[in-house]
Amino acid sequence: MSERMAKLYEKAWNQTVQDLNDWKKNIIINHPLSTDRVHLDVSREVAHTASLLAEQWERELEGKVTTPAP
């Protein structure tokens, strides 16, 4: 995985979690290692949504030259 893709996944994860309703956000932030079925379902949903978002951003950036911030 490229460094750019890793950054996109991280940014997408953060945005996805930020946009969650309070009860889902609570599960992700306060119960990250839970094996409860509902917690696992929420974690999978967030990971899936974040990966789709990051891959969308990657397609949008494809072929564009980006310059790192100073």
C-alpha cells in the first residue's frame, strides 16, 4: 500500500467515525476490542464505508500531481 493510500484510508476512517450517530461513535471509540455481535457489525460497517470513501478519493486523485504540504 502506498503512503498516499494509507493517508487516504486514515482520513476516510476519521471522517466516517465523525459522521456517525452517537451510539455508533460510542461503540467505535469506547469499545474497539469488543466481540459483541452488534459492536462487530458496527465496526465492519464503518470499515467498509471508510474503505469505499478512500478508494473513491484515490480514483479522483488518479493522474493528478499532488505536492506535500510544507
